[in-house]
Amino acid sequence: MHDWIVVGAGFAGAVMAERLASVRGDRVLVVDKRNHIGGNAHDRLNADGLLYHCYGPHIFHTNSDAIVRYLSQFTGWRPYEHRVLAAVDGLLVPIPINRTTINMLYGLDLDEAGAAAFLAARAEPVDTVETSEDVVVAAIGRELYEKFFRGYTRKQWGLDPSELNRSVTARIPTRTNDDDRYFTDSFQAMPSAGYSAMFARMLYHPLISVQLETDGLALPADQRPARMIYTGPIDAYFNHVHGVLPYRSLQFRHVTLGQPQFQAVGTVNYPQDQDYTRITEVKHITGQVHPLTTLTYEYPSAEGDPYYPIPRPENEALFKRYEALAKAEADTWFVGRLATYRYYNMDQVVGQALASFQRLDAALPRTPRIAA
Ligand code: FAD
Ligand code: UDP
């Protein structure tokens, strides 16, 4: 009875399903392997009534008014600007590195021009900036690179920064002013009732049915709609015919403490000693008031659910081989972070899905329906 099966109920799948149903009037079956909607952005209340992010901290930020307008149909917003400290040399200092970071770490009192001169004196020119090591060393020099980036990146990716594309560490800017926000996007806010509530509203439509704990690739072709939106790992769709495309995973440890607050900011990064990369205290992010507090520790791992595409040339080359197969699939559209192997933030996935829908809608005649 459905026109489409959407595999995956994360941002990519939810946007596609919502657009197919609301704009085209198509009947959509959304399936997810997991027992919940929202993909990696899923949040829920724990046994103590604290709202937490099951798959690590998800902070919404974007420069796109169109994406905010689209999502605002399904949620209100609570303004929130994320701040992160890094535990370095026994101190807690702002990351992205800014003037305060330099002054605290080196016992200095530099002004903005002084901080810029400090970094310029340490930056090491690199002929062609290709790797995640190059991009940092060229901006701030080797000593700060080693303190803040090398250890964290090795933990997070199981690779040295010199083995990763520049795009990975280039996500983190360097500043010479006192701006200690993690992001500088024009819109920074959290869905006011949480992500899962927003997803529930996106998928609440008479033409959308949701089936959880269902593997969309295991359904026999004659028992599912002919047309598919696929948002899972692209290599799994093709049975890994060209070999396994690497994705990085994480193990999350959620701990609730009998005190209202644990740390001064939403996230503290641990680039040096610990085997976790960061601790997030989600109350800072949700704004929830509660006598207890929940922390999330992130332990990077090669095993487990696929969370991150790993940006490096050989993986990009392997992805291209899968992408060529994907282009030849007449009835399946590949959307999202896993299916297009892009290290995308949530807003970028929404933007990609909206653009994919536009192309799809232009290419396929709409099915005329007789009003019931
Ligand atoms: P996903 O959310 O991964 O959804 C894909 C879904 O498909 C999954 O639910 C999966 O179960 C399902 N699936 C896969 N295969 C099948 C199958 N065969 N059958 C049925 N279902 C299947 N972005 C930000 O903007 N800000 C942040 O602060 C931020 N923090 C992050 C922190 C962490 C730890 C991680 C891992 C990511 C973070 N992101 C953040 C990125 C964000 O999670 C993604 O951009 C977004 O969730 C991707 O949505 P998606 O729909 O492409 O994929
Ligand atoms: N990074 C780092 N030290 C930090 C923060 C980030 O080395 O304190 C590097 C690391 O390689 C990380 C990348 O920058 O994977 C991107 O960081 P971001 O916080 O954007 O990662 P995400 O939230 O996507 O896991």
C-alpha cells in the first residue's frame, strides 16, 4: 500500500518521509533497525527523569534561515550557545583556542594583537595543507597542536592527524579574541521539547507509517514498496561488494550523579590522558532544572554502530566506487551522513535531504490521487 520505503528514521529519513507525504501526497513506510526514531539525534528521559542524548551531545547550529524555517514547523527553540573547555596540563582552558587559552596556559596577559603575534611566531608554514596535522600546525605550531589535537584525534579516530583529511581538524577554528563559543553560526538553539519530540511531529502524518526494529534491507523486494530512500551505510546496501567502507564508532557511558552540577560547561574535552575523549553534562544543553545530573563519556571504538565516515583519501576512493553503483540504482535515493559518506552536521543533513527531495520531485511525476 506504500509508494516508498524510507530506511532510517534519523534526520535524513524523517525529512524525506515528511516531504514525500506532505508535498507529494505519497504514502510512506519508514523503518528503522533501532527501537526508536531520531537516529543518532535521539534523546529520551532516563529513569531519574533527566533528558539525555543517547548517542552523545547533539547541539543544533546553522547559518541557514531556510533550514531553521523548515524545522520550526515541528519544534520551538531554546537558545543555547555551546561552550567547551579542554583539560590540558592540569588546567581547564577554552577550546577553540582563544586569547584566554593562551594567557592561561602560558601565564601571559596578551591582548588580541599580542595573541595573534604569539600564534604567528609559532605557526609553521606548510607547503600544501592536506592533512589534519598540516592545517593545525600551519595555524598554531607544533606545541599547541600536540597539546590539543594530536592525542584527541588519535583517540577519536584511531589514526594520527597526518592520516586524516584536513577537513577533520579544520572544523575547530583558532581565535585571538575572547569568544569562547564552540560555534559561531547565526542560529544556535535546541528543540525546546527535545529532538525526539520534534521527530515525532515530523513523522506524525496520515500518509506516514513507522515500523521500528525492522531491517529495511532484509525485507524481500516483493514485500516492500518499489521506491526506496536509503539512509544507512552505503556499503551495507551493496553487500560490501567492494569491501568494507570504514566508519568510526563510539561507546557511550551515561552516569547520573546525586548532585545538581558536575562541570562548568556543557562539554569538557580530554586531549591528553584519559581513554575517553569528552564528558558532556547534558543539563547545560537542555536547560533542564533537576536535583541530579547526567554525564555522558565518549569512548571511541572501531566496533559498534557506524557514527562517523572517516575522511581520508583511500576511503573517499572506495566510497566513489559505491557511489557509482548508487547512481545506477533507478529506484533508490541515497541520503544522509552514512549513505553519502559525508562528515555532516545535522543542519547539513537536513539541507541535503531538502535538496534531494527537490531533485526527486522534479524527476518523478506525482501520483494523482482520488480524494477519499
Ligand atoms: P543517522 O542519524 O545515523 O540515521 C540513520 C538511521 O538509519 C539510524 O537510526 C539507523 O538505525 C538506521 N538504519 C541504518 N541501516 C538500516 C537498515 N538496514 N534498516 C533499518 N534502519 C537502518 N551534528 C550536529 O549538527 N551537532 C552536534 O553537536 C552533533 N554531535 C554529534 C555527536 C556524535 C557523537 C555523533 C555520532 C554525531 C553528531 N552529530 C552532530 C551529527 C549528527 O548525528 C548527524 O548529522 C545526523 O544525525 C545524521 O542523520 P542521518 O539521518 O544521516 O543518520
Ligand atoms: N579535535 C581535537 N581536539 C579537540 C576538539 C577537536 O583534536 O579538543 C579534533 C578531532 O580530530 C575531532 C575534530 O577536531 O574529531 C572535530 O571536532 P568536533 O568537536 O567537531 O567533533 P564531533 O563533535 O563531530 O565529534
